[in-house]
Amino acid sequence: MPEQPILALDPEASDHHAEHQALRARGPATQVDILGVTAWSITDPALLKQLLTSPQVSKDGRAHWPAFADTVPTWPLALWIAVSNMFTAYGADHRRLRRMVAPAFSARRIQAMRPAVEAIITGLLDDLETLPAEKSVDLREQLAHPLPIAVIGRLMGVPENQRRGFRSLVDGVFATTLTTEQAAANTAALYGALDQLIAAKRALPGDDMTSLLIAARDDEGDGCGFTDEELRDTLLLMISAGYETTVNVIDQAITALLTDPEQLGHLRAGRADWSDVVEETLRHEPAVKHLPLRYALTDIPLPDGQTIAAGEAILASYAAANRHPDWHGESADRFDIIRPTKDHLAFGHGVHFCLGAPLARLEVATTLQQLFDRFPDIRLAVPAAELKPLPSLISNGHQALPVHLRPASR
């Protein structure tokens, strides 16, 4: 097929749905520019699943991307490829790092967290109920944000007075409008906060995952534990992935339900349940639109005759793939909680599938159920078209989610 010009992704994601349609129209894979870095955007779900499980595709840029050394000093998204944790590991290194983190997200531990999650949500809704009925409420700021940062803060042992600081720094990781200098300053501040947390937990360990991971780092003498860099970057991964993504799913689920009363009707009539809402939100508006980066170890022929050459970068374009008509038919762009198949790639696929998926599902479903039970008359305070997207080609949410919780006459 004739070579297509490289499509530059919009760092502000001002119209990401149109951009995703343009990507799909170019075929299963097309080259894109991500803030100056060229990569293959994969939007065909079958091809994306194939590449996500192929041993010929790596997430280790240091080892498998010739452009790594030249890119890291100048790319605003350098942190996404330069961290040393299971997010960027390949093969045996990935298995070693994932094995050490997995116990934090066991089914038993997630179930044990349910009462705490429910209590946090109840407390947040209690606070909302004290507000005047005529006052609009930003649910992203006053519900979607504080819940996951409180949950991951408890899990990781982050003191309450430090959680807001971590929140603002993690927000900077997902922003794609920062300059290289701004991104580097945010990374330095984030690492400073993590170093302080590690020092505090070494001095006074607690019943939390940070203390357990530090113990694994300090006690392992056979080379199978964490390096200092891996420990810090693993904490970064757990705190950031456990926070930002859940915020967006709560945001998008509430928005979708308030935009389409028919969907709430399905719920109230018993034709669907809250897990259906969660899964359809993950399909329709996944928390992460594009996830940088992977790298081809060998030449990879594509179905349309193109080839991803060895050493070239690959971008997993989850949001575009989730709405691919080959996967979900002509209604793929419609939010429909009673659609029979809600399969998606929102949590990834293969060995890098998100360990925190069960916790995220628990948080979102419980939040939605309590919110709509407590405030059955909830409605958007502005037209849906006026909700502004986050300026990020990675993170998929709104800058604010203003609603009215109750009729003003109450």
C-alpha cells in the first residue's frame, strides 16, 4: 500500500474520538508522531492482542530501542520509557518484578479491602450530602479523585498529609502538554517524595505494601529482590497506576450514565448491573487512550503489507481498538450497558495485564452504586458537550465534572 504521511497526535486530545477514527481509517497500524517520537499506532484489536503477547515485542527500551539514549534527555514523556519496574521490563526481569508485586493484589487482599473502600466512599458521599442543593458539585474533584488516592494511600502506607502532594505529581506524569524541562522537574519532585516515603518506612515499617517491598529489597540476598532503582520505580508505578486510571473510569462512567437516561433505565429495571456499567465504560472510554511504548525485536509483517522494522517503537492505542467496528460492530461508538459483548483492552493484555484491575473494578462499581442510590436525581450541571477533556493523549477524563446532586427545591 502507498506510504502514508505520519499523523501527529494532538497532545491536548481536543477531539480524541475523531483522531481515533482517523487512525482506524489508516488500517490496522499507522505511523504517528508522539511529541517528536515516531511510533506505530496499533488500532486493530486482533493485531494489538497479537503484538501484546508476542515474544518479539519488548517493553525494555534500554535493551531494544536504538533511539532510547537519544530520546530520553529530550522527550517530555521520558519517564514512561525510562523507569525500571515491571512496566518496562521484558522476559525474566518482568516475571521477577511482577512476582514480587502480585501479592499486593491477591483476591484475598482485595476482598479484605472492601469494607475500607465502602467506608471511604460513604464518608465522601456524606460530605457531599451536606452541600446546599442549589450548589453544583465537581464530582471529579470531590469524589473521583479522593477515593482512589485514599485507597492506594492506605495500601501503600502513604500518610494522609502527603497524599495530595503525590496526587499533583502523578497528574504531571499523565500530562502531555508539559515541556521537557517541566516534565523533568515534575519527575525530580516525584522521586524526592518517593525517597522520603522509603526513608520513613525503613525507619518505621508498617502493615503496608511499601514496607513489605522494602523488606523484600533489603532481605533478599540472592539477587532476586529489587535494586534501589527498581524499588523506587515500582512504588511509582503502583501509586500512579492505582490512582489516575481509577479517577478516569469513575468520571467517564458517571458522565455516560448522566448523558444517556436510557442506560440508567436499564439499571433500574434490572436489565443490567453495576459490573455491566464498569465493563462498558472500560470499553467505551478506557482510562488510558494510548500507552507508550513497546519495541519490535525483529521485522514484523503487517496484514496490509507494511512492516514494523526491528527496533521501531509501537504504541498501544487502546481506546481506538476498543471501539473498532470489527470487534463491536456498527454500534461500537455507542455506550450500551446491555450489549452482549463488552470485551476490551483497557487493562492491557498478556503478561503485562494490569495487576490492579480487580481493585479498580471494586472501587468503580461500589462508587457508582452508592452514588446513584444516595442521589437518584443527580444530573449534569452543564451540557455534556461543554465538558472539557484532560489535555493528555494518555489519560482519558475530563477537567471537571460538575453535577447537581438533588433538585434545588429540596
